[in-house]
Amino acid sequence: MQSFPQWFLCCNYAASRRLHGSRRSCVLLSAAVLCLSNLPIHGLQNRFTQIIGNADRGVVLPQSVPLVPRQDPGALTEIQAFRSAISLGPWKDMQGTGQLTSTATDSSGDKSPLNSTLWIRHHHEYRLDIQKPNGTSSLRLDGSYGAAQHTDGHTKIMDARDAVSGMFAFPALMEAAFPDTSVMVIDRGMAIVGGTTLHRITVESPWPGSPVDAATGNLMSSVVDLYFNPQTHLLMKSASAVFGSESNPEPMLEVVTYGEYNAVSGMLLPHSYRQTLNGQILWTLQLNQIQLNSGLTEADFHF
């Protein structure tokens, strides 16, 4: 369902500072184009939340639960309330156009918004194209497959642990069969995030094909925390652990904030998105137009 550190805009910047002290880390973008950034990380880190910057205080790093089938009534009720709140209708795919603004700068120091196009098909296929002065960068995800292509045509494969989480959380909630019996939904109660009370729900889903973790013997799974407004029942934030391009690094906390729910063909969909990594804002995406059910195919999400 969701996941993406520094993904959008970059073009092979070398990370100049370790995210957790001194480790050099290049972070794969999780929904728009593979990027390594010069973004410095400031502030003190909370070991439990993974927060280093000042954004998204109160959001915690999602934790896997024991693999015992569990679907809490409170969590199921909140998901159904979300569907009612957005007036969920026929849903297959969406295509949105708008502008992406990154906190990372290019070599000239330019932070100008870039024209971008977002594609989503069902809940596991995502594509983000970013128009740069020297060409188009693209990120494409489909299940555990993820790859980012730079303007020069160079393509890099993502860590499957990041790809499988997808780009955003709300499309899965719009699937008619969600959650099926393989998905656990855990009611975590209320949480205070940035001074606002939100209803936190953990969703743990098996990987496509149900592969087994050789180390534990358990099915591979992805975990995301969803934060709903308890009054409007709209999805406000989603949080996931991301790993970037190093083998088995410490997970980092990635949070996406959803806003500006506007009607599209009678259905409310978020038009603004903001991503933070360990408490620092990385990018915002503002969609100006969204079109539903335009007939996207699987081929649109692979290089």
C-alpha cells in the first residue's frame, strides 16, 4: 500500500549525510523517480518513532503483528466509513496531472515546481512521470516490482520491500474485496498527531505470490499504518517503513499526508500529497485534474 522515501525529483544526487548518524544512504523514491538527495537531516531522533525532523510528530514506525488472522471490528467500521465518506463508486484506475515540488534542489539550486503525471491502477500499480528541463523521469511499480528511470534512460530497480508497499494507501481501501481474509486490520485506537486526534489502524498484507521469509519461515508481508479523521472518516496520513538502496539498513519512517479531497465523477479523491522521511518534508504533489477509468493496462506500469 504505500511507501516511498525520496522519490520524485532527483537525478542522481549523492547523499552527503547519513540519515542515522554517519551512514551514507541513497534513498529510492517511492512513487516518482529514483532520487538521491543532498537534503540534510536536522534535529534529534526519537528511536521509537524514527522521527528526526519536526514534521508528523506523533506518527510511529509501523510494527508487524503476530501472523494470526485478525480483523478488528473497529478497523473494519472505519474502513467502511471512509468508503461512505468519499461516496465510493466504480473504480479501476485514475490519471492525474499537476505539479511536484521537492525540497531537494538540482545543481543550479532550482526548486521550481515540475509538471508531473500520476497513474494508478487498482491498488498495486503506480506510475509517476516528472517533466524536467532535460527530459522525463519515471517511477513505475507493480507489486514487488519497482524501477526508476532517469532522463538519460538509465534504469535502476528498487528494493522489493519498498516497491511492494506501493505509493499511496487510499487505492487499496477502494478495492471491493479489501480486506480479504489474508489481510489483517488492527484497531490501534486514537493517536495525537501534530495536536490533532486521528484514528490509527494497522494493515498487514501478504506479498504477491505469498513468498516465505527464509529467515523466519513466515509469509512475507508489508505493514502500513492508516490515520483517519474520526469525524469526517477521511484518510489523513499513511505511514510505512522504507529501506532505500542499502542491503538490510535500519528502516526509516515514511509518511504521506493526503489533503484537498475534491469530487471526481461524484467520488471524493485527494488532490494534494506530501511526503516526509524521518520527519523532514521531501516533496509535495498538487494534482489539478484527475480522470477516472481511462483504460490503463499493466503495460503502462513496466519499463
